Amino acid sequence: MSNDQNRPERNPQAEIGQEAKTAESGRNEAERFRRLAEEAREVRDQHREALESVRQEQERLRDASEKARNAAEEARAAADAARHAAMDAVHATAETLQTTLENMKVVEEMRRTLREIRDLHKLDVH
């Protein structure tokens, strides 16, 4: 028995059909990978757009935060100025009250002197 007898006969038609199926299968697989790659690109683009939106929102919030910080600093400075003005007003009021008290003492001393003069005048008349 020869080796050629044990070997099945080659069928070129079947081999061509098999190669065509393999080629078609390869094309289908390549198309599937192409679609997957396109979907991945679309998802990547969506993520990039979402990240850009987040970045813009962060920038907007950073700007708003900076404006709020500036406004708070201005309010603090205004409050400090108001506190100083109030303290100045209290000092001015205290000085006014001190001057009024001194004037009242002078008036009281003048009254006392006038009473003494009056009392002396009464004694002289009698």
C-alpha cells in the first residue's frame, strides 16, 4: 500500500470554498473590529466633551469663588472701617461728655460763687 492511497484526495474546489469562507470570516471579523474601534472613538469623544464641560464648570466655579472671596474681603475691610468709625464716634462722645461735665462743674462753681456773693450782700444790707 502506498502513501498516496492513505491520503485523502485533494479537492481544489473545496479548498477554494474553504479559503473563501476563511477570507469572508476574516473580513467580518475586521469589520466588527472596525465598528468597535469607531464606537470606542465615539465614546472617547463623548468623554472628552464631558471632561471639557467639567473643566469649564470648574473654571466658572473658580471665578465665582474668587469673586466671592474678593467681596468677602471688601466686606471685611468695610466692616473694619465701620468699626473704626464707631470707635471714633464713641471717643468723640466721651470727649463731649467730659467737656459737658467740666462745663457743668464751672457752672456749679459760678452758682456757688454767686450764692456766696448774695449771702454776703444780704449780710451787708442788714
